[in-house]
Amino acid sequence: MLASVTGIEEAEIALSGGVDIVDLKDPKAGALGAVSTETMRRTISFIAGRAPVSAVCGDLPMEPETIRIKAEEIAATGVDYVKIGCFPSANISACAQALEPLAARTKLIAVLFADLAPDFELLPIFARHRFHGVMVDTAQKGKGRLLDHLPPERIPGFVDRTKSLGLMVGLSGSLEAPDIPRLLPFAPDFLGFRGALCGHSGRTSSISAEAVSQIRELIPAESGTGGQSSIDYRLLAARGYSPDTDPTLGTDRIFVRDFVLPVQIGAYSFEHGHTQKVRFDVAADVLQITDHPEDMRHVFSYDIIMDGIRTIVARGHIQLSEALAEQVAAHVLENQRVVRVTVRVEKLELGPGGVGVEIERKRQSAGRGAASGTAGRKDRSVVFRPRQERPEMLRRAIVKLGGSTAHAAEMKSWIAALAGSRLG
């Protein structure tokens, strides 16, 4: 958890709230408004190593020498990270090159902006010039959150590519409490906050201890700060889950109905090369942690289901409805509070009605303490119970797959789907 503060007073609140990185910024001076170097030095002295400190350079023009001089000035204060805004410009590569000598001795974080058409092809350039990390923020505060400009299906690609280059990766941009469970499954190294820490007063007001506490409780704490993430965020996305919750509480059913997306799907040749409308209906049985839910700490967000579907669909062509349903079910069951999920996948353009599949999957030994099991583990007996027939009444089925599909990458998933179906 990165918390942006204006100086010593707010830094004290942030530290008391258990934030991982204290970020110095002047929210009244723009998206990356810088505080004075004197404020930086006094705040660093006050923090005295209790948490890493980052500081922004300000909303500067993309001029290599201007940015180099300012970054050197801020690094000299002793901050652990120097954040550099990379606004759209043909000079970004030149700026990164000019900063390479500084990057050899100070951790530099490049900041791209989701609302300014960020160019993720710059990631290798930052890595080449020895930057420590890259984060995405928003430039125009009040004109939408991160997810309004960078849809969930694009985030895994950004996070994975950044990490593959050995760079730290962060997400920020007017984030609110409901955004946290949606972003944790993408496993960023940190999430950044300012406005959400100010309650309902706006990002230029002072942060409050209560708001900091609420955000902190939604984010799994790191065992060590300032380094690469060592947490499986997918298993901890439901921050409120605890095996010690009241066993008398039952489950809630969270559902998404009539969720229609264009999907590249189908085994037939005529289904390749274009999308067709697919309707998703998903219902998840989720362990309660309280019978008095008050905020995002107490609920399982239906946004997690919709974001997961969008992300899966964005990966490309899927041969079978069954394979798509299985992937959605596995995604939902990654959350430790989910004990059972039903997924219905329905193609809407192959005839006068819908065609598709409905599956039900549950966590092994689903029950009040089931969430300690392996995420996504399935018990097929929930759906595929063999009929009690005499041996002589059992039917056999032959399924013919065209020779051109013999080496298809999806062959294993097809066979698995056939093996579990009621062909008789």
C-alpha cells in the first residue's frame, strides 16, 4: 500500500495506519505535484527508516535536462524512490537515457498515465536504462478512475510484461475501496492512494486515520516492504476471510446475470476470425464473515466475476463453451471464500435460441472451513453423477473429430469435456 502524503503530519497518520510506502506529493499542484525539498528532508528525518519513502518530481515538461536536474535534486534528499511523470512525448526515450546515471544509484519509478493513451512499448526502454519500476496513474483527477481508462482485461498484460522485464509495478489513479479486490488478483507490487484516504472531502483535503485503516485492511500486508511482492494476491483477494469466523453464519449467493460480451469462440471453421455474442450467468456461494456487512471488507465483489470473464475472453479464440465455462469457474474459485460456483455460457447467434453449457463446481470438502483447501479444486460429482443403470443398459458413444484437429492445442480440453459429459 502506497499512501501519498503532504508532509510530517500526514506521514504520521500513514505510518500509524501501517502503510508500506510513504509517498510525498502536493495534490494541489497537479497529478504529480512536488513538495519542497525541505519538506522532503524533514519528513524523511521524521520517518527515520520506519517505511520506504518515495517522492514525485512534479508535472514537468519532457525535456531530458530539465527532468534530470529535478530528479537529481530530489534523489539528494535521501528518498528511496523518485517518481518521474512520463507524459506523452517523443522525448520519453531521451529522458530515460538522460536519467540512466542516476538510475544506477537511485530507484527510479516511471509513471505512465492511463487517461493519456499510455504506450506500453516504452517498458523495455525503461528496463534498458535501469529504471527500478513503472506504475500507471491518472493525470486528470476527477475525470475517472484508473479502471475507467484502463479496462481490467488490459491490466494483466501490463503487469506481466513489466514484471518479466524485472521491473517493480504499481497501479494508482483515483482508486477507491471497491477497486482493491478487483486489482489484487492481477498481483501488482503496490497500489497507490490519495483521494480515498481523505474520506469524502476530496484529494486536496487531509488524509484521515479511519480512511487509511479501511484501505489498509483490504490489502494483504507484505512481510517486507520495498521489494518485489511475495504474496499470492489471488488467494487473499477476499481480505476479510478468516477461518475463525462464526460457524453459525452461512453463505451468500453473489450473481451476475445476462452479462453479454462479444467472444471469439467455436470449433467450426465458420466461427473463427470474428466474434459472436455470448451470455454469461454466474452464481457464487460465498462464506459470510459477518451478518452486519458495512463496507468492502465484508463482501465479495461481483466485479471480480465480470473482470475475470473480460480478462479470459480477451486472451483470444476459445474452441469450446465448456472450456470457457471451466476457466470462469476456476477464476471465481480462486477466491478463498467461494465454496461453490455455477457458470452458464450461452451462444446467442447460432439459431433462434441460445445454445451452450452450464456447469457447477465446488471447493473440495466445501463447508465452513473449506477455504483452507487448494483454490480452484473441483469435485465433478456435483454435476456429473452417473445414472444407476444395469450394465447391459449402458450406452457407448463415438465422437468423431476431424483429422485437421489432431494437433490442436485445445485437444486435451476437448477430451476432458467429453469424458465428463453425459453422452449417453
